[in-house]
Amino acid sequence: MRLRPVLLALLLSACPADREAPTPAPEVRAVMESFASGLSRQGLEVERVEPLRSLREFPGCAEARYRFRVHFQGAPNRFVNVSRFADAAEATACREVYREIALRAGPSGWARLGPTIHAVGPWLYLFPQDLEESYRTRVLQALPRS
């Protein structure tokens, strides 16, 4: 079953390319650089890391402490949105908001979109739906676990 156009538009608007993100604070810039270098050490080719304008991943989610997008080389859809929440409960709650949105398209909506979002401790990782599963798995294995 294909996602309804309205639901698809809502989900796509949750991770737009931010045009004018503010300059991150030095401690956030350090986290972003640490992510990039850690992923590079794991053999992933990071093209760039950019702060995201909004601290809220989806309407209904708590604001994250910070959010950024890691772009990987190879294709325009190779990226992951990274959100750092105050605690694991906030990250998990945000994942549940995403699940509720996806389920509006029925069980197949969550079946298709569930693999794109991962709450790991206080971190929330959101991948584009059309990213190859093998690449998403490779990135997930390299991302911080706590």
C-alpha cells in the first residue's frame, strides 16, 4: 500500500534540507565534528555535517538539546538526522510520535518507515526512506550507542 500523499508530505517535511541553520555553539560543533571523525574512522565517507534549524524532529516531540544532519558521499539521499535529547525517554517518545504518524497510513506505513528511525539512549537517528538498507545498517553500527 502506498502512503497517502498528505501523510507523505508530513513525513517529508520532518526532515527538509535546512537553508539557514544558526551557527552552533562551540560544544555542539565539537559533537558534530566528533560524529564525523568517528564515522570516518569506521570507513564511512562523511561529506559534511550541518546543524538543523529546528530542535524538534516532529510536531509533538520534545525539543532536542541539538540536532544536526550528517551527509555521506555517494548520493543525495545518504544522510542521517541526529537528535540528542535530555534522556532516553524523550528519544523513545519522539520515536513513538513518528510511529503514530506512520500508522495513519495503516500497518504498511509503519512497516515501511519503522526501519528509518532508531532511538538509542538519548539519541534519535532518522534516515531517509529510500536509503539502501545495507548502508543504513552500516551507519547504525558505527553510530554512538550511549
